Amino acid sequence: MMKFMTLICASILLPLFLSAQDGVEPIEIVQKQLDTYNAQDIDGFAAVFAEDAEVYSNLGDEKPSMKGRDVIHARYGEMFKNNPQNGSVLKGRMVQGDYVFDHEWITGREQEFSIVAIYEVKGGLIQRCWFVR
């Protein structure tokens, strides 16, 4: 009976402890992602993504265009190198639970454009991201 009670208590309290321990709100993680993106700090940028994070180029894509922090690091690192004036201006933001929706204006590339990025944040890291073009 004692083992059963311990198991029940652990299953109730552990998720609360883990949430409080990482203690970082999704909006803070996404803001850090935006700040490191604009600073072209590739190491800081990649660090806010989970090891197995998925990035979808378009909302509705069945397969991610990037999977894993290493791939994200390599792809964005190349983009930063090729576009040293690249930046994102936040036009609007909404938060719903673990999801952050950013409306951004991208500059410093061949052409400026508007995009909506949807970030799913769990455990203090971006797990998945979708873009609406």
C-alpha cells in the first residue's frame, strides 16, 4: 500500500515540480529565440530548440523541413552567414497555452516579407515550429 501511495503522489507531484523547475514561460523562450535570431547568435538561437525539434516550412506540411537541433543550427547558421543584415521585426504576438504565435516582418534578405511563426514550447524548449507564408 505504501508503494502504491508513493507512486500516486509521484505521478501527481512530479509534473508540478518539473513545470515549476523549468519555470520559463513559452513567451520567454520565443522572445529569446527572436533576440538571438536578430543578433545572429547561432549557438544561442539553436539552444532554445529541443534536441529533436521539428521545423515545418509551411503550416500543413506532413514532414518537417528540419528535424533536430543540429540540422537547425547548420541551416540557420548558413542563412545568417549568407544574410548578415537579416532580421525580424515583431509585428504582433499571441500566446495560447504552450503555443506562441508571432507575426514577423523579415528584412535583410533579397526581398522583405511577412510571416507568421507558430512555436510549440514544452519543457523550456521549442519542440515544433510552423510557418504561415
